[in-house]
Amino acid sequence: MACETLQIPAASPGQHFQLTVCRFGTPGMEKKAYVQASTHADEVPAALTAMHLRRLLESAEREGRVRGEVVLVPAANPPGFAQALLGHHMGRYHLPTGRNFNRFWPDATQAVLAARKVFTDDPVANAARARSIMRTHLETLQPNAADEQLKLTLMQLAHDADIVLDLHTDDDAEMHLYVDPDHWPALTDLAGLLDAKVVMFARGSGGNAFEETVAAPFVALRETGVTCELPVTVTVELRGRLDVDDALAMRDGRALFDFLILRGIIDGEVQAAPEFSGIAAPFEATEPVRTPAGGICVFLKERGAYVEAGEVIAEIANPVTDTRTPVRTRAKGRLFTRCLHRLVHAGDVIAKVQGTMPLPGRCKGQLMTD
Ligand SMILES: [Zn+2]
């Protein structure tokens, strides 16, 4: 393994951040996988899983079993790791700018589309050309703030990968994935290995999340009629933020490692994986359940519960008026995420329910809740 340390330029005098990048295998040999963890820096089960994946990759490399290339960034957000305010760590937003660490990633789509004439009818060569254009485009960018510098560095590491796994964690949640619709059902093996309960098909969701932004130039090319390989880009939500457990992280790291075996990047045997038996459906069928009132959120349903449309999943207790407001779902489906904080304000998303049919008002470009 080669380990390198990249500098994130100082945003203020005396302040420096370092990004650790672990490289396995040989660039240009077979396929490249890129894995990053905890770009939302408060989602630490992701980084713990990356530590276990790193061990497995190290041993595979010692045994000469890395056929392709793997780039692993086990702690992808040093500025976010450092953010604390009054005793509380805050890793979702870049505090100086208020920007979400997993939105507004540098997007090379327009640069690739502008060069449409260079593409032929060879999907492999076209993907290579698109990556070359992306690389050139990224080199022209001149970010300023620390979060922008970080995003550009990470995108430069990821843009030419065939497989991109972005490891996150939700609030109080079951394992779930965001994948491009064109990679389903091909990714049922990954969903089975991870024992995912929900898989969402996300494209053009809005906000330029990392996994969608890496794939966006290829998606756009294909939509213009150019045949082009589409990288496998997945956001893996490794349960909830309090699910910090070595046994779980070891199991999840092994699942990701096995996925790399199945895709031919690592040589080896794959453990038997459960069949995927969860819900796979469009992101438009995901209901972010908002509370109509503020107060103390008392859930009536556990995570993983199946709920009917209109069912009450929580009550918002108001200790001032001594009243309770029911919170009902619109979707029928699986309650796979609940909020961790229990003092809520009107309009807060307190849970997510995965149905199978797109919901009225859930529109492309506006699917993210923050
Ligand atoms: Zn996240």
C-alpha cells in the first residue's frame, strides 16, 4: 500500500488540513475503484468501516491479490472533523460558509458536452475521453474556501474510477443505498452483501451530491445519444450515526471488499450473501416525513416498521399546551430512517418512508431535503 498525504490549502493563517489517501494495486491495470468515507464528518460509522476495509485491502495486496486499483480515503473530511461548537461536533455543514459537505461538488458535465464531437461509437474509448475532459476541466478550477478545495481534491481522485463508493451514515437508520437507475438490478449483489433494506434510484436529484456528480457527465453524454460506459456510483448509508460498532463495521468492510472481488478488482472467494429482499424504488417514492408542529418527538413506530399511508408514526408532545399532534405518513412503505434529535420544530423532517410509487410533489431536481 502506498499512503500519501495531500495538503488542503490553508483558509486562514496557521490553519492546515491534511488528507490521507491509501492506494492499492497498479493504476491502469484492470478497473479502478474509489472509496471515501465520512464526507459528512459526523457520520463516523463510515470511517470505522473504511478502517476495516483498509486492513482487508492491505492483506490482499500482501498476497498479490489486487488485480486492479483501489484508492481509499478513510477520513474524507478533515475540516469537518475539526468543527466543534460549544462541545458539539458539527460535521454536516462547513461552518464558515454554511454549505453542506455533500452538495455543490464540481461538475464537469458542460465541459464534456461541449466536446461532443470527439466521441465515436466506442463506449470504452468514449468513457476514457470523457474522463480526460473531466480531468482537464477540474484542473482549470480555482476554489477558494476550504470545503471547495477539499471537494476539488476528492473529485480529482474519483473522476476516473469505474466504481465509486461514497460511505455515509444516516440519523437513526437501516442500511440503505442510492444508486443510478441504470445500475439496477446489476447492484443487487452489493445490496445483498450489505443487507440493505432500501435502495433508491437517484439521478438529477438536485444539489450535486457526490455520487451523482461523478456520474453526471456520462449520464448527460448518454442522453445525447453517445454510447458511453457509465461508472458505478453508489452512496452507501451505513445505518445510523450511533451504530458505531466494530462487529458491524467489520462486516460492512468485508461486504465492500467482497463487492470488489465480484467486480474483478480483487482476486478471492466471496462469502455467501443474503439475497436482497428490501425495497428498490425511485427516490421520488421516498417520503421525507415532516412534522406540522414543534415539540417533543415521540415515535410510535420503530425503524424498519412497515406503515400504511396515513398511519401515525409519531406524536409531537407540547408540554406548554399539554397537547399532542400526530404525524402521519403519505407513503405506504418501510420506515427506514428516524431523526436522532427529539426536540423538533415545525417543518423538520423526522423520518423517511420508502414506498414504491413516486409521490405527488416529489420532483426531479428538488429531491434533497437539505
Ligand atoms: Zn451523509
